[in-house]
Amino acid sequence: MKIAKRNYNLIKLSKKYPNKWVALSKDHKKVLGVGNKLTEVLSQSKRRDVVFLKLLPTNSFYMPQTL
């Protein structure tokens, strides 16, 4: 199985929708819904091939940690 390497630049979306849930198309090119809660975005997006993301502000970062 060949896995395609994808690098999506989400900085523009993070600047436009900081601290929001966003529903994107599978190719990450079209915004299908935006909201403060995931349930709002779920109701806005009627399609099945959707990617949901919680966008952080551009001046913050996320560092996963294991316990």
C-alpha cells in the first residue's frame, strides 16, 4: 500500500477562523462549515467526505504529550 505524503498549509485558515471548528473537503481546499462547537459544524456539513479540524490561533502551538 502506497501512502501519499501530503503537507497542507492551514495558516490562512487559522488566521481567518482562530479557535473555531472547521469542516473541510477531503482535498482541504474548500471550507464547508465553521462554528464554535463541533455539533454546529456537523449540522452545516451534509456531505460524507468531510475533514473536521479544530484550528488553533496562529500565535499558539500544539505539542502532544504522553503520560
